[in-house]
Amino acid sequence: MSWGETLATGWHAIRAHSMRSLLTVLGILIGIAAVILTVGLGLGTQKDVSAQISSLGSNLLIVSPGSTTSSAGIRGGFGSSTTLTTSDASALTSKTAAPDVEAVAAEKSSSESLVNGDTNWTSTVVGTTPSWLDVRSRTVAQGRFLTAADETDRTTNIVLGSETATELFGSPRAVGRTLTINDVTFTVVGVLESAGSSSSDNLDDTAVVPMSTMQNTIVGGTTRTAVSTIYVKAVGTDEISAAYQETQQLLLNLHGITDADNADFTVSSQDALVSTATSVYRTLTVLLTGIAALSLLVGGIGVMNIMLVSVTERTREIGLRKALGAPPVAIRRQFLTEASVLGLGGGLVGAALGIAAAKLLPSVLDSSIVVSPTAVVGSIVIAVGIGLVFGVYPAVRAARLAPIDALRSE
Amino acid sequence: MTATLAGPATWTTPAAPPVIDLRAGRKTYTTGSITFEALRGVDVRIERGEYVAIMGPSGSGKSTLMNVLGCLDVLTSGTYRLAGHDVGDLDEVELAQIRNEEIGFVFQQFHLLPSLASWRNVELPLMYRGVARNERRDRAAAALERVGLGDRLDNRPGELSGGQQQRVAVARALVGEPALILADEPTGNLDTASTEDVLALFDELHEAGRTIVLITHEPEVAERARRVVRVRDGLIQGDGPASALHDDRGYLHHDGAVPAPGAPSTTLRTDDTQELR
């Protein structure tokens, strides 16, 4: 009996009980679709996070106030303390103290209401210096960016992100228009090129003003010299760790701290951010895939169950086939084939369902799903494998039936 | 039918071995501490072309004998040669092959696969022999033609009458050109008309030179055979022409035992009441 005929016989037997076969396959189908979706979701999120972090700019170090270490008791919350100042930022521009640092941009940000007539839009207003554009790897789509003159003169010029401009003025072409923040009128001098958005941080919804203006006009108060973040751009990718050392050392010296463990700031690199984020998402993906795989296991047990029922139900058929000269191997193969065809069916339909869901869900979920061909092919192979593995026991039982007993069973 | 008999001359020479040659056949079943001797030294020899009925009541060992003759079971001791093959030393796989090539089974319950069209049922033995699909279909069609069902190739068993189903089963037994057609109570599930139908078919096959062994407990069926082997208590009780089933007054005896002349005729014996249970 050739493989083709065995396959045809298997298919025939499955079709003869189509409802039962469908229900059996359902378990595997759901498992496969779940595996493809979770792997896809994990990969998609990883991609999103990497893209988001990369969009911060290349060769970038990020200095945040506060510390994540808590060796000396509870420290001020990471990112919310005011230990970094504009003088820290200007010190880092020194070519002698930090030769591997190419450019520095301090950011002082605050959430503010931007008003254009009746239109009111809350956005992150960033006070920074002209170097920001280069350090953050942004480009201006229209108009110009802030200049040194804007900084020294504390002008009320503002550069908007494309989305902010659209929200306020109905189109990104907003140069020359005016808006008010805290009753101070600002003139739009430029609009930034879109940098894409991600779920956690919208790079296109922002408004950039001169640091001096930010400190004196928008925020004010005693913490006016404090900054939220200092972005440090290294000379090149190879110099990033040297730049890291220099930044760390210089700031420790400036803050009069000897022990790096007690630092009141945190320097992190994109690489570190990417790898942290990636590892978090990888763990999540593994976890979710594990749960999905469990459902595959349950599906496999379903296949075994139905195959055992099938063997019992078809004892007389088995007896007859044996009497007619089917060797045990042919019977075994017949049932194994049936089980694998069930697995394959579940795998194919499950994969189709998974891929379809991966195409449809992102529009609802606001998170991209990357269908990995490896996951698709792999899960179909696994589905067939599950059919095979869980088919072995029923198939062996069928092959072992003695023909006389099998023929006499009712 | 003739397609597969490649060298027919050698088959018909007197030198051909008997189809069935069973000597001192014993079969013992052990269940726990209880042993049961189903066959207690049976000798049967059936030549090519014979039409033999094996008769006996329930528990006589006739089913065991049928299983042994059909290579579905092996002897505990003794030798069994089927068409010259010594079956005693064969393993499960070789037994399957012998069954496939040398025996055509006909069962009481027909044992047709309900989801398959009749020609697909008939081709099954050829499938396990590795015959190509086209040839299988042709031969299955020829076999169905032979049993008078040439127009029922694509009907499923459920669409056929009992007699027709049994004829499909006979076609399946014929299709592989086996040395022996072994029919186990082939008319047990049939009404009178269908019984006659199937028995007529066996007569025809016998005329055509087939070797047929029919296991039955019905004397009406057994008398159609040319020779009757009577089994009782695991032993051959009698072996002779079918006419011996009738006593001197012309009565047909259910167990084939012919009462001594002058003894009261007992057409219904205790064994038969057991049979009816």
C-alpha cells in the first residue's frame, strides 16, 4: 500500500466523520493560531520598541536626573528629581573634559496647553538649544529650527511637531502662525519632519522653544535651571562607551560625588534601552507562547482521544483489513496518517486563521503583529508532529489487535 | 478471473500440493489457570477443486478450526500446510501475506466497509498486495461481474440487499485468485432466497474449479457441498460425502451424526439446543 493510498484512506476516514474530525482539529487549530499570534505580537512589539528607541537618534546617551540604584536608601524617583541643570549640559560640551562627545542637548519639558483662538491642544513643550535638532536626529520640514540668537534673545519663536501643527492649525503648514502658551504669544518658525509615532511616546506631538524662554517664560520658579534630560551625542558608534565614561565622570565631579553608586543621575545608552526592552518583551513572548503551546498540547490529547475512539469504533474494520492481509505496519501507518492529517488540517487552518488575525488585529490593538514565516512553518510542522506523537499509541493499539478478536467484536 | 494465472499448467498438474494439509492439529487456550483444548489432534486434507463443508455445533472447535485454516490463528502443536506453505513457523507479517495471497474470506456478517463503494471493498486485498490502482479497479470490476453485480460497482453496501452484500464479499474473496475460499457461516445472516442465491454462486465457483471450504451448522447448507467434515469436541467425528447427512429414512441430521439403523431418529439433539441459545 503506497503512501498516497494510505493518505487517501486516512483522508477518507476523516471525511467519514467530518463533524468529529472538525471538533478534534479545533483544539490544534486554536493552539496554532494562538502561537502564531503571540509570537507575532511579541516580534511586533519588539520591532516597535526598537524603532522607537532608535528614533531617539544614533550614538545617543541619555542622562536622566535621579538614580535607579537604591544602595543608599530610597532615592528620589528616577526622572523626576531636579539634580541635572543646564550647567551640567554646557560642561559636557567641553572638548577637553569630554573629547568623545560631539554634541549635547538639554531638554526641559513640560506639558502645556497650546492655544490658537478656539483651538486648545495639550502637548509636551520642550525647551532646548539649537543642537537638539542634530542630537535627536530630527529634520525640519518647513521653516527653520531655533538658532543661537533665539536662545540668547529669549525669543518667543516656536517649532512644532507635525501632528501638533495639524491639531492646532489644521495643516502642518503652520509657519508664521501664532499661538499662545500661558497667555504668552509664540510665533511658529518651523515645523518638524514626522518621525513616526509609537504607542508610548508620540515624537510628532511636541513643541520646541528656546531653553532660555522655557526657563523664564513658561516654567520659571526655583527649579528653572533644572532640566529633564540631557542628550549626549557621541562622536561615533565606537566612541559611545568612551563618551559614556566621560559623561559619567564629568557629572560625578561636578556634583561632588566620589562613589558612582551614589550618583544622582543615570546615564543610559540606546543599546541598553533596546536590550532591556527587548529582553522584557522576549520574556513576555516566551511566556505567552508557552501558554499557547499548552493549548496545543491539549489539542494533541484531543487527537489521541479521538483516535482511540476511532480505533475502538473501527475494531471490526481493523480485523477485516488484517484478515485480508494488511500487515501490522499498514494498520499502524493508516492510523498514524489519519492522526497526522488531523494535525496538518488543524495546522493549516490554524495558520491561516493566525495570519488573518495578524492582519486584522493591529488596526484594533494599535500594536503591530509581525507574522514570522518561521513561526508559521514551524507551527504547522509541530501540528503534524503532535498528530503523529499522539497518534502513536492509538495506532500501535490498532496494529496489535488480533484479527480474530477484532472480527468478532460488535 | 484469468488475468493472474500466469502459469496455469503447473497449477492443475496432479503434483500440486493439497490446498489444506493439517496433521495432528492441536490448539489449546489458556485463560488464567484454566486450559481449554479446542482442537485435540485434527487431520484434514483438502485437495484442489474440492467443495467441503465443515460442520459442527457450537463449542465443537469448528470456529477454531476455521481460524487455523484461515491462518488467523496458529496451532499449539501439529503441522499445517496451506497450498504447500508450512504455516507453523510464520510470523504475523508472513501470516498476513499468506492470508492475502492464498485465502479469500467470506464472513457471516459480510464485513464490508460501509463507507466504501463496492468496487473499493473488493479491491482491498489487491491494495495490500501492492497492485496498481488501474489494475485493481479492472480486476475488482471483473470479480463483481463474476458474481453478477457488474452494475453495482459504485454502490455502497448500505445501498445493497443482504444477498448482494454477501456477493460483494464473495467477489472480494475471488479478486486475489486465492488457493482457497474460506466461508464462515456465509448464509447465517441471509433469508432463504438470498441463501439460495449465494449457495448457487458457490456451486458455480465449484464448477469452475475453485476450492471452497464452508463452515456451517446448517445441514441444508452443508449438503450443497460435495464433502462434509464433521467436528465435535475438538475432533473430526466424520468425514464423507454430503449424502451421508441423510439417514436411511431420508432425514437430514443437524449434527451430521447418522444414527445406527433401527435407533429412534433424533433430528433435534441437545447440541442443537445449545446452538439456539
